[in-house]
Amino acid sequence: MALNDRSLFESLASSAGPVVRVSIPTSVSHNFDAMQRVTKQVLGQLGCEACHSGFDIRYDVLREFIADEKGNLRTPSAR
Amino acid sequence: MPLPVLGVGIIYTPALQPLLEAETDLVSVVEVEPETLWTFTADPAEPYQPDRSALDRLCALPQPKLVHGVGFPVGGSRPPDPLHLPLLVDMIDLLGAPWASEHLAFNRAAGPGGSFATGFLLPPLQSPAGVAAAAASIRSVAAHLPVPFAVETGVNYLQPRAGEMSDGAFVAAVAEAADCGIVLDLHNLWANERNGRQRVEDVLAELPLERVWEVHVAGGSEFRGYWLDAHSGEVPGPLLDLAQRILPELPELRAVVFEITATFLTRLGLDGVRRQLGTLREVWEQRGRSPRLASRRRPAPASTPSEEPDFTPGEWEDGLAARVVGRPSSSAAYDRLADDPGVDVLRQLVWNFRSGVLVETLGLTCRLLLLHGGDPLVRDLFDGFFFSSPPQLFASVEAEAFGAYLERRRPEVPFLEEVLGFERAAIRAVLEGRPQLVPFRFDPASLLEPLARGRLPESPTPGRFEVEVTPEAGANHAVTTGLISSS
């Protein structure tokens, strides 16, 4: 399956079966956890970045977030 | 008309909203970085659009506002994109800013493939030709603004070069030639001194201190033996001492602004911000009390030793940018910078900055990649993307470019199509202001919720699903989702 949204969409649409609308309580796409929610509210997500000339730690913060208490990433093998 | 005296303030981020609304005695002025509230559109006539809901919240704050640009610096030989000026003027008018400022730096260059962004504010060529280029760039912006314009003294991680103008002499000459104000960033100057450049006291001795309307202070951090202007916490004690000595010498000082990035704001906390601002208010009370040094300093410009290098300001910008971004260049400056250890520092900072943007904009996608392949996979993908594509000024454009890169490279990561498609659709929904449909081959909740908790999805429920991602009115970059499924 291609990564292209449209080709995937068209492929699915051509298959058989009824389509049923389902509502879910999740109201915000990035609202699945506290870390993501806070970050999205604090930073200008899509515009220019705020000014600083230092070390950007956001990738490190992400790595820390998904590491367990032993420092291992939460991959299946680490569980 | 004299500029108003504003007092002690802070750079705006939404997380500060409770403090700004409730404690007007503590925060006297709010400085707004306008481009952080803009998005980039596909409309060539009006490529920049403001976040109206964010602007409404800003306007409702009781404090006076200042406008401090971060996207269109004025220190280089190429004037910034004039298409940003109408929106900048609109924001100055809307916020009632009594003056505006930008950085004495550059963030665009040219190479074999055309113009590209540097992904970082870089130091201009400190030569007489560099002075003329920066002054022309400043005037090209200032002429369109309804208020006075100032430039910020920048951080510079490069070693001093033989024959270049000193940091103080360069800023002084630019400010005089452009007839503009100065935002004296004390943390930048302090970092420069710690990293081997001119002493702060010597810089100040060369500056026209009566042009300093505003002072910036911040915290920083160590990295590979360099002190970085990271805006990462409290103002260091020695820098506070420096501010206490310097503020009395600034006869036209109107504001002192504390800078901290949103990432580190969560670590310092609002109580930490309160303490910091309280300390700065005590320093503020010392302002302009002994401007004797302002009158006795000011060496004649002719006393500054400097010589023109054998490359132009534009060639300097192209060579430095190529070094930092990792692109080819035929500029003579490119070769001269080969041995400067500051270039490697800048290169690493750009890498981290770009990775931070992607983690921010495509958070679930990056989690999936990290959980599936670990740090080696993510670094390999980031390296490949950064090598193939120069930085972008706007985070949404950088995210879309990375999405397209993943689409081409097709790493074998389960569920990547769905997760990446979902996040790209969310960005498009915000930018285009209309709903986006995303197909899923699994129950979206069973894919996305584990990722949000930092876990790989396990046995997600298969089926035919579509997620409708809709921009949410009044919420900053928020979207709502609804599901259409057949299972």
C-alpha cells in the first residue's frame, strides 16, 4: 500500500461493505495524552520557532518520555 | 515623540497566559514574536497568515506589547521577504507596539540549488561592506513600519577572525548608519565573551548606549565547551550582576525583557518566572541613574581596525550557511571557515533544532519510528532528510517535507501510513481551514492511543475506517476528529 493518502483512500473505498459513522469522545487530534497536549498548547506548532540559539531538547524529551524506568525504549522486546 | 517607559516584561508564550492576566504588577510588558503566530500558506500573494484566535488573546492582555521579529532578520546582504511586511505592520498596529525589533543576523543564503533557509540565525560579516549591507536591509524594513525600529545584538559561536570589525564596533556602525535603536541582548554578549569573543565591557564601550531602548536577559547552557544562548532557565548570577552594573548607564532604556523558551518554561514553572521577574524589577530600578559612561565612551569609528576580506557579505553568508546546513558552496568564505570549531557547534544545533520541529509537528509519527526502530532508525531518517532537504522557516513546511521524504523512502514500519497520514491531515486541516479525510486500515483509537502513551500499538483492530479531521474554531492549532468506519 502506498503512503499516499489518496491512493489508500481510493483503494479502501473500492472494497465491499457498508460504511458506518462512529463518534468518539476524543475531541482533539493531539489530545491523547498530557505531554502532547501541553506541548501543543505551549508552542507555536506550525509557525516559525521562537528565538533562541541553544540546544533544542525536544527530541531528547521525546526519547525520555517513551523510555521506561530502566532507560529502555518501550519497544515490544523491552516490555 | 519619546518612546514610553514600559518596565520589566517577558516573551509571550500561551503557557504564560494565567500569569499575564493575573499579575499585571509583576509583568509590565509582553514581547510578542509575531512569526510564531503565523502560518505559511500556498497563496503567493499573501503567504503569511496570522492565528486570529491567538491574536485576540494577546490583545486582551492588559500589558503593553512589543513586537520582536524572529523570522526575517536584517543583518544580511539580502533584505527579508517584503511580503511579510504588511502582516508585520498589521500586528504592530493591532498590538499597539511603540517600537519593533529584529535580529542583526541572517537566515537565508544561496547555493547551487538556489536560495535556502539556514534553520538558524547566523552572524553577518563584520566588515565595512557588512555594515553597509545590514544598514540597507534595516532601512528597507524600517521604511515600512509605523514605529521606530531596533536591532538585536546577536550571539556568535564563531571564533574572532583576523581583520574583522569588533562586535561592538560592528553593531555601533550598523546602528549609526541605519539610524535605528539597539536591543542589547546581554546574554548574547555574555555568551560571546565566554566563547572567546569580545569582552562585554569592551563591546559596551564601543556602543552608542543612547540607542539602547531595550535589554534582553536569559539563561543558557553548556555544550561542547560553549555557552549557548538557550533561553533555558533563570538568568545566571554573574549576568544579573552585569545587568546591575550596566542598566544605570543606559539613559534611554525603556524595557527589560526576560527570554525563556516554552520547553524550558515547564521546567522553571510559573513560580520560577515570578521569582525571576521580581529580581529583574529590582535591577530595573537602577536604570539610567549614572549615564556617565554613555557620554565618555564612544570611540571614533575611524579608530576601529578593520579591513575588507576578499569575499563579499553575500559570499560570507553563502559560505557559512553551506557549512552549517551541509551543502556545497564555491564561496571563498566556505574554505576559510573549515577550521572554526564553532561551525560544528552550529551544525549540531541546527540538527537538534530541525529534529525538535519534527518531533513537535509529527509527534505520533516520530514516536512510532522511535518505538519501532529506536534511536538509530530515527537518526538515520533525520540524517537522510536533512541531507536531502534544506531547513524550512515554517514548521508546517518542514513537517510536510519530512512526510514527503518518508513517503519516498518507505521505511518498513507497521502503521506508518495511517499515523503519518493522520498527522499530515491535521496540519492541512489547520492550514486550509477545512476538514480532511484520512483512511485507516485499523481502528484509529487502537493505533493512536497506545502511541500517545508511549507504547507501540499491539494487535490493533482491523477494518475499514476513515477519520475526518476538522479544524476547531477558536482553538490554536486544534482539530477535532470523527470516525467513519465499517468493521
